[in-house]
Amino acid sequence: MIVLGINETSHDAAACLIKDGEILFAGHAERYSKLKNDWYLNDDLINDLMSYGKPDAIAYYEKPFSKKLRLSLRGGLGDWKPRFDIADIPRSSFNHHYSHACAGYFTSKFNDAVIVVLDAIGEWNTSTIWVGKGTEITQKYKKNYPVSFGLFYSAFTKLIGLMPNQEEYIMMGMAGYGDPNKYLYKVSQYFPDINTQKYNFHKGISDWDEPITEKNKFDIAASVQKVYELRLNEFMHFAYKITGKENLVFMGGCALNSSANTMLWNIFKNVWIMPNPGDAGSSLGAAAAFYGKHLNWNGPYLGHDLGGEYPVKKIVEKILNDKIAAVATGRAEFGPRALGNRSILADPRDPDIKDKVNLIKQRELFRPFAPVVLEEHAPSWFDMNFKSPYMQYTVKCLKPNIIPSVVHVDGTSRVQTVSKSENPGLWEVVNKFYEKTGVPVLLNTSLNIKGQPLLNDREDIKEWEIAYGTEILQ
Ligand SMILES: [Fe+2]
């Protein structure tokens, strides 16, 4: 049986197709429509998906009645109704947090785990704890709106002039430049413990009485990140205490906070964060909830297929000669990070490369870049004893002088470990660079311009090459 999973009518619309436990396709609407965080599916995405098979059932993310009720209480439904439908196909819908839990647990290798979901808000839930055992997922705890980890973080994102629900990752990067203690007490008053918040953050921060200057923004970001980490630590200890499980599945938009995620390894023995833990990933969660069993997870390369072999030789030559290479090949990543198939790769030893890549991408110059390291060499270059194949953890760099362009101002790096099994082409590229230079690390950043979705298909590649005059290797 083929099941189509859909997330529509809120940010990050996405769709996926599964067949008897195999994930045939999973893709983001924005990559096709070019509208960042697009709310709705589009014909190009659906046509791409349908080329992998015709669905026998549709699984929608979110329970329409509860969602409608909450939106109407908030002051209006807006353009709420899902647009996509196929006549005569049976459809079901699944609870927001339950879909997050299914997306995480059913893509994990665990048969017994605690599942923590933290985001801004589902229908009503904001923080939930579940236990997954075999094929059963049972809720153990829930916290409802308005106390919300996600709304707290987004409200401060807005306060410092960034776009809430979209630019939280920029505030996380800014935190490294600020003084976390400057507003620690003040910010912690807004979120004093995991059960209490000062007020409803949906309406933003209404009583901040300090000036918001260019310098203060970084201190606010650092203090918010610190408070978020303190509360996350409390919440995860609570989840461990009430379930006693040593395997953690962490899902929801909050699981994208790579700086905070590293602490999870101090509390749990094993951690799984699906590479698309936010709402887009819950299209897969709804389909998995319908299927009700573990899926066969072979990696995040599930989107539009450009075909072709990974252009190893061309990339290595380009990096050794010009220091920077853009690559687009094979299937697009399902998730917000470019993990080698829609990436800009660069020599991390050159201290000026960071500014050069930032200029290409038109990003703020303070924004850090991430390294991709051969999995087998990761512990000697970074302070880590776990794998990070999807760039989900920030750790201390042990050799910052050798690879300065992938080290943040606070001495950390958001690491991607690459293995031969999950992305053999990218592994080969980094390994060849290692053989030539003795450095098993490259800079890896997404192939896009700031604020725009990642490049997806041949048309995007052509447009980029004409606009920027740089070749994309395929
Ligand atoms: Fe969510």
C-alpha cells in the first residue's frame, strides 16, 4: 500500500510517499515554488512525487477540528483549509505532536525509547513526552499552550528584529558573540521553570524595557539561548526520570537548536533526531502514523532527483585549485541542512574563505559555517564521542588553528560526520582532500542565497550559473 503524507496550511508545507515501510520520496514545497517556508503544496512537487507511485491513502498532519478551534479562538481562521486533495482516496489525519513522535520514532533504530517533542504549538500541545515500545507509541506527559519552549524562543527572535518562525537559527548563531550573563536574570524571569512562563508569548514580548541596540542584540540572543538550554536540560532530565529510558528521540522545531542539543548526550545513552524534526518532517510523521510501524531509514536524500554520479574528481580538483566548489547532484536532502547533494564545499584552512562564501551567499558576515568531517576522524578534530551525520550538534573544535573557517567565535563547530555508507560520494571527496592535505575536513554550506530555498532542479542550476557566473558541478 502506498501512503501519501501531507503537511499543509502552516509554514513548511511538504509531502512524502511511503510504500510498505520504504520511503519513496519526501520533499519541501518551497524548493519548487521558491517561496520560503511556503504554506501550500504545488503542482511541480506533486508531479515529482507522483512519478514514484500513485497513493492508496492520504495521511494529513494535524487534526482539523482542534486546529480550527484554536485558530478561531485566536481571532480568525485565515486561509486555513488544505488545498491539496485527490478524490476517492481514503484520508486520515493525525495529531500534530503524535505525528512528530511517529516521524522520529519510526525512523529510529530504537524499539524502546522516550520521545520528546518540543515546538511552538501543535493543535494545543507545546511539550509532550511519549514512550515508544515495539510499534506502540504512548503519551506520558503533555503541556499545552501557552507555556511553550518554541514560542519563548520565537518571541525573542522577533524582539531583536528577526523573523519569528524562520530566523531562530540566526539568533542561535548570534548567541556566540554575546554575553549570556548580561540579561540572564531578566530573561529567566520570562521562563522561570518548565511549567511557568511570564505571559503568552504568541503576542511577542510586550514589556522589555532595555534598549535594543546592535550590541545588545547579541547579549539578548546569548541570554535567551542560555535560558533555553537551562530549561531544556530540566525538561530532558524530567523526561528521563518519568520514563527511565536511555534511548531518546527528540522532535519538533526545537530539535533544530544544535547548540543546545549537545547536552542530550550527557543525559541519554543514545539520541536520534530525524534530520527534518520540524513541521515539514511531520508529512513523513503522518504517513508513518498511518503505517504504524518502523520505516526503512537509509538517509535524508529523498527529494528531487538530478541523477548522475557524485562528481568526486571535479570537486576535489576545484577545491584544490580555487578553494570553493558548488555541487548539485542526486536526490535533494529532506530537511533544512544541505548535507552534500546541494552544497557549497570549501577549503576550511583558508581564514578568508568564510568571508568569500558569505559574500557569495549574501549572508551576514558574522554567520558561522559548518564542517563536514570523515566520521572515523571526527573525535580527533572535534570534542565528540558520537556521530552527527545531519549537522545536529555543536561541539568544541580541537584544532581551530588548522581549520579556522569552520570554527565559530566561541570555539565551537556545528559538525556533520560523513560515513561511506550514507553518502559515499561526499565521503570520497573529503577523503581525497585528506590524502592531499592531511585535513579530513571541508566547509559545507547550503547551495542557496540568503533567505531563499536551496537549489532543487536543473532550471535552478541554470539560473544560478547565469546570475553568478560560477559553475555548479554535477
Ligand atoms: Fe510542530
